[in-house]
Amino acid sequence: MTTDQILSDYITFGDDIHDDAAPSGPIEKRWDERKFSAKLVNPANRRKLSVIIVGSGLAGASAAATLGEAGYHVKNFCYQDSPRRAHSIAAQGGINAAKNYRNDGDSIYRLFYDTVKGGDFRSRESNVYRLAQVSVNIIDQCVAQGVPFAREYGGLLDNRSFGGVQVSRTFYARGQTGQQLLIGAYQALERQIGLGTVEMNTRHEMLEIIMVDGRARGVVVRDMITGEIETHTADAVVLATGGYGNVFFLSTNAMGCNVTATWRAHRKGAYFANPCYTQIHPTCIPVSGDYQSKLTLMSESLRNDGRIWVPKKAGDDRHASDIPEDERDYYLERIYPSFGNLVPRDIASRAAKYQCDAGKGVGPGGLGVYLDFADAIERMGRDTVEAKYGNLFDMYAQITGEDPYTEPMRIYPAVHYTMGGLWVDYDLQSNLTGLFVAGEANFSDHGANRLGASALMQGLADGYFVLPYTIANYLADGPFEKIDDSHPAVVEARQAVEERVQTLLSIDGKRTVDSFHKELGHIMWDYCGMERTEEGLVKAIQLIRDLKAEFWSNVKVTGVNEELNQTLERAGRVADFFELGELMCIDALNRRESCGGHFRAESQTEDGEALRHDDEFAYVAAWEFGGDKPVLHKEPLEYEYVEMKARSYK
Ligand SMILES: Cc1cc2nc3c(=O)[nH]c(=O)nc-3n(C[C@H](O)[C@H](O)[C@H](O)COP(=O)(O)OP(=O)(O)OC[C@H]3O[C@@H](n4cnc5c(N)ncnc54)[C@H](O)[C@@H]3O)c2cc1C
């Protein structure tokens, strides 16, 4: 069978789409113009308008606090027992902003350029430029909230570097940047909860979206303590529900991270964009056994001072300290002298894989490379290294039982972030009217590879600075017709959730939910992980379909609905992961090029670098739900400001 025949078995080809909300004109004026052209809602009218926000991470909490402060009535949902526990709390290394405090040549334009290039020319210029512009406001906002960013001796905010850039623009709070930023957003949110503008619903999982006359008007949620199924309606809905890396079972994401909210919206018509773009982070603690349910990130910030190396000789199993300097290969410094250890994540991950594939990996199973601080300790002294990275070193020591001050860390790539997500326009509105998507849950700004420290930037840009304007523009046409619980669309959505819960509980099969999830994760990692091929992806799609069929006839969900039931929660999430996993493989099959985190073995340069095919694939792949044969809509990408060329970090 030819490739075209294979593709036609899996894909229905639909019409091209365009981002109609994107302004034109000089790029530096586009956001100002959009803000000016956006309709406003006067303060008295805001009190009559309501917004549902699902998610209380950096994107959701910042949006809820800001819209609450503006005077809208906000209902916020999260599945944790406190908004303070959203997964954003795990972020370690930092947040980018084009402040140029170091006077090292940074600018809004350079952050824009680095991000477009870092994303391997698969993101929208207008969105990325806005992100770079807004980045400078984020830092001011967070400092005003009291976020304790690291400071230099003189008292000024300190910066460090992250991958894919040659300036220092990353603001940080030791290795706990996400936690400190989230506390800032959480305080702002709590203030609004206290004032009564935001109604917080913790321990509520959104399981369906309510569409009325073509508009998103509400959600169906399950109270995770009592099992009660509730419906909530509003004038607009925002999903800020994070990424879907846990489709791989093992990832650096929190155990609860899932795709359910966005997938349910997808099933109701929202396009899912670029699902195959997964970020595999180069510096994680290697897998150590079958019993693991989670992997641990060692922040990219460590690559500012740590040096990555493997033994020059394959199969060299001497202890690191017994391998003399001239028998070590600092391969990133050798291959990419301009960026060295700070090449972007996709490149560093593949390079580590190549070293391990060549038999030079270290540690059990040969799936590891060294991240070594000996030089840094000699240069700066142990105290300075400890002050900069102490909590990360402690974490490493606790997990591995090894002391990273005296021997190099062992690291290996692991699934970390998902660049794909629900398709949104410049206003962050999905193709479903009234449904907005923010943070990692949307696909918008990172193209095929996200640069380090830019997810926090994007989440806060969306929540504090973009949505308040673009949602107002939408709500200016409201309030919309009041919807009550007896509306047929509400009743239907609620019934769908109840039936699904009952179906899961009634299967009463023999296999645990986790065993299915683990098997799915293995399929995804083996065939849709760091390297993908046509043959492997076709195989994976069939394996996933078979496993999904078995799941629906043989899964065992213990307990009942009317109580806290984590098995039931996980079963619903894994059911959605099956469908997502299948779409990821179809998207990867369709994209017969390599770009960023998506590496098709058939499309590489002679020295193993990703080979893009701009003539055929310079588009966003926006998928419409279509069961076994999803519909592909292409949004062509145009570059007016940054020249599309082969990405080089040499
Ligand atoms: C270990 C680690 C370290 C990282 N370090 C950095 C870093 O240093 N710098 C950086 O820029 N990025 C970093 N990232 C990435 C960054 O942390 C995330 O991309 C970002 O925090 C996501 O924020 P968010 O608000 O979009 O989603 P999240 O913080 O994941 O929040 C999702 C919210 O949605 C809710 N939710 C989800 N589904 C449902 C549902 N169905 N019903 C109800 N509620 C739901 C959750 O309860 C939660 O409140 C890191 C990621 C990891 C895993």
C-alpha cells in the first residue's frame, strides 16, 4: 500500500481553516489594536455576566482572579482539594520575560524570534509576538503580588538561561518557581473568593460540556466526594485544564493530569490541534523499575552549570570518577558549540537517545547520561551551587540515594509537556463559540517544541493579560438567554455523563484500570515517543484500538459512584486517553516530516537532525472529531518576520 492509501484509511480530509481573529499590520501593534477594537463591558453590566473557568493552575487561577476583580461572576472548578495544589505547583526552573535586565542583548523581538525558531517554525507569529510583549508585564504583576523571585547581591531580580537561547531572561525562585507563582495567583483568587466574585468548587471533575444553540453554555461535573452529578451554566466557558502527557502513563506530570475536559469538548466539536507534538524533557531521573507511576524532572536550569557527558567508549562500565577527562565525551558541547549544554529540549533529548542507542549510556540498562557539577563546584564553590540548586540536589539524593555533589547525576529523557491542545484563535476562543482555552490546554504558542520556562509565561499571559480583553469582547454581546436545568441540552449532557459512569461501573471485568493505562503508555512510548515511523504508527493505532475494545469489555472498576472512588475517576480518564492516543498516532502518521518534538525517522538529515518539509507541512493540523476517521483541517502558517530556515544550534 502507498502512503496515500494508508492515510486515506485513517483520515478524512476537510477544508482549510483560518484564524479570523488575528489582526494584520505591523506585528508590534497587533495586540494593541486588538485590545482597542475589542468591545468593552461597562462595570455595572459585568455583574450580570457569568463565566465558568475549569482549572485553577496558573492559567485558570490568574484568569479567575482577574475576571473576578473586573466584576464578572466567576465559577471556578478544580479536581484537587485546593486550587493551591494544581499541577503548576510542580514547575521548578523559571519563567521567561524579555526585560533585558542583564543588558545582554535581549528584547521583545529576540524572545519572539527565539520562540518561533525554538518551536521549529510551527507556531503563529502574531501569538508568539504578543506573548513576548506581555512577558514583561507578568514579572511586574508577580513582583507586586510578592512572588519572591531570586535576587542578586545588589537586590535586583536575578536571571539565568534556559535552552535554545543565548541570553539570560529566566526569572526564578530557586527550584520552586511554579509554586511561588501559583501562591501569587492563588492569593489573588482567594481574595476574590472572599469578596464573593468567584465561587470556588474544589474536588469537582468536569466530565462534559454543555452546548446550547451552538454556544458553550456550561459544564457537567461530578462531585468527587459524593458522586453527585451537577450541571452549571454561564455566559462563557474557559478550559484551563493543563496538558495530557499522562497518556504515556509515565511522565513528569502530576498523577491527576488528564485530557478529559478538553477531550469531552473535542467530542462536542472543538478541534484538537497538533496532538502529536509531545515534549520529551532531556533531564529526568531515569526509569528504575516496573512499579513506578511517575518520573521526576531535574530542572533544565541545571544545564546552566551542569555538563552532560558519556564515556567515549561503548560499554564502558567504570564508575564515573574512574573515567579520565580525555575518555569522556561532552557531546552537546562538541556537536553544538554555540549553545552547548543549553540546546533546546528536543535536540538534547534526541542526542541523549543516540548516545544510549550507541551503547554509551550509563547506569542500569544503559539508559542514562551524566549531568556533572564537578566543574561548577570547583569554579563557584559548593555553597554557591547549593544556594542555586540545593532543593533539586536534595530531591535527586532522596530519590536515587546518590549524592550529586560528589558524583554526577544520571539523567534520561521523559515525557514532560504537550504542545498540542484545543485549537484556538488569536482571542483564545476555540471553534466552539463561547469556549475559550488557556494555558497548556490550548495549542497556541509553542509550535512543535516549547522552550524552557515559557509554559509559565504563557499560562499567566493568557490568564492575566489576554483573556480579560478577549472574553469581554465576547461577553459584550451577552447576557445570553438564561438556561435552566430542564433545558434539553443540559438534560442530555447530564444523562450522557450518568450513563458513562454507570457503564464503567457495570463492566465488572478482570483487569485493573492501571494495567490498561500502563499498556497504553508502553504503546505510546514505543511507537509515538522520541522516534516515530510509518510502520510503527500504523501498528500502534491497531494496538490501541484492540486495547480500547478490551477495556470496554474487561475493565474492573471497583466501588460505587456515591463515594470517593479514585478507580472510577481514573477509568474515565484512561477511556479518554485511548481516544486521544489514537489521534496522536494518526496526527504523527500524517505529518511526514520531522519538526521539534515530532521526529519521523524517515525524515532526518545526514547527521540525524530533524528535517522539516515546509512546502507540505507548514500548517497547524486541527482535527475534528470523527470516530475512527477524524477530519483534518489545515491552518496554513505564514511567516512575515522570521525567515523559515533549518534550525541550527551549532
Ligand atoms: C515537573 C515540571 C516542572 C516544570 N517546570 C516548568 C518551569 O520551570 N517553567 C515553565 O515555564 N514550565 C514548567 N513546567 C510546565 C508548566 O508547569 C505547565 O505547563 C503549567 O504549569 C500548566 O499550567 P496550566 O494552568 O495550564 O495547567 P495546570 O497547572 O496543570 O492546572 C490544571 C488545572 O485544571 C484542573 N482540571 C484538569 N482537568 C479537570 C477536569 N476535568 N475537571 C476539573 N478540573 C480539571 C486541575 O484541577 C488544575 O486546577 C513544568 C512542568 C512539570 C511537569
